[in-house]
Amino acid sequence: MKKVIMRLVVALVVLIILAVLALGLFLDSAIKRGVETFGPKLTKVDITLQSVNLSILSGSGSIKGLVVGNPEGFSEPSAIRVGSASLSLKPSSLLSDKIVIKSIKVEAPEITYETTLRTSNLDKILANVKEATGGGETEPAKPEEPAQPQEAKPAKKLEVDEFIITGGKVRGSVTGVGGVTVPLPDIRLTDLGTGPEGITAAELAERVLAAIKTGAAKAVSGSAGDLGKMATSAVKDAGGTGSNAVQSITKGIGGLFKKDK
């Protein structure tokens, strides 16, 4: 009888371990699929993620190879590239209505701040996110097409105690001209969604993108003169003229960065 009980216990332990491993694999693929499916709907740009690794038992995880594409009308291949990022969460919160993430640390991201002198790629992406979260302008519903009520399962809310971006670089560029690369100041956001209602993934993305845009503008603003000269040289090569070209273009670039700081 004891042998039978022992076998049952061992079998139960094995099943539990296999269930945890299967759940971990399922979460990894679900997170990757969610980022690559939900992300483009939110930002209106392509998003790819190489891999996700999350340990349910320890609450630690990592992501690798996150690439956020550039909006239409911009020439650089991407807006944001993240080689690796780590996170730490409260495992028990995965089963609750609000997932508690203790920390997210993004290391050495490559940010592209590309401007057309009227707007920038980061401004465009952020505007798309704000529109998706209800913060932007939306078209009013047509009287003949009343909105139909829909029942949907509430999305998981988040709490992020600390979000850190460190060791990053910013490539400031003018569309079709070229650019300069400068260090990105470290970014630290705290106490996001700590209230009872938490914060949605879309709202978190908006807060982080806004901080990245501000940090990138601040970093690149000191190179406005160099970018202005590059743009002016390109205009002259294309047959443009004007003795005040450098001053005009430099002022335009500097004004854009100053506005976003």
C-alpha cells in the first residue's frame, strides 16, 4: 500500500511540474503573440519580438529582439530596437485581475528620432497610441450608424512599480538626409497603475513612449546645428538655393526638438 501511495505522490509531483512547464511555455508564446498582434493595432506600425522567457515560479523573465517599425513617410528602418529587457513580477498576481510587475529594465535600446521638420516618427507613433486609448481625436459616430453595444471580457490591468531604460542611444535624423547618434539619458518611471484600477497595457505604452520621446528630443536638441547643416547640404545638392538656408532649417529642427522636450 505504501508503494502505491508513493507512486501516486511521485506521479502527482511529475504532473504538477509538467503543468507548470506547459503553462510557462504557453505564457511565453501568448505574450509574444500578443505583442506582435496587439502592438501594431495600437501603434499603427509593425512590431516584432524575437523571444520571451518567463519563469512562473520565480516571477522573473526576459524578452529579446523587440523591434518597433517606423510610420509611413519616414525613411529610417525602425523607431525603436531593444536587444534585451528583464522583468520581475509577483507570480500570484498572474491569476488576479491586476498583474503586479515589480520592475522592468530595458538595457541599451536604440531609438531613432526622425523628423520631417513638421513632425517626428515618435510624435506619430505616440499620436496613434493616444488615439487608440481615447486620448486623440476620433471621428464622431454617424447618426445612421449607431454604435452597437458589445460585451467583452475586461482586459487584464497592470501595476508597474518601476520602469527603467538605461544605456540607450538616440539617432537623430532628418528624413532622407542622415543623422547623428548621441546617448539617451536614463529614464525611470515609478508607481504606474498602483491604484485599485491599475493601468492598461495601452496606457502603459503611452506613458513609456511619451518619456522616450521627451528624452530623445532632449538628447538630440544639442545636435540641431549639425542636422541643419546636413539638411541644407542636401537641399543645395538637389539644386536648392538661398543664403539663409542653414539658419532657416536649423531653426526648424531646433524648434521641433524644443517643442518636444
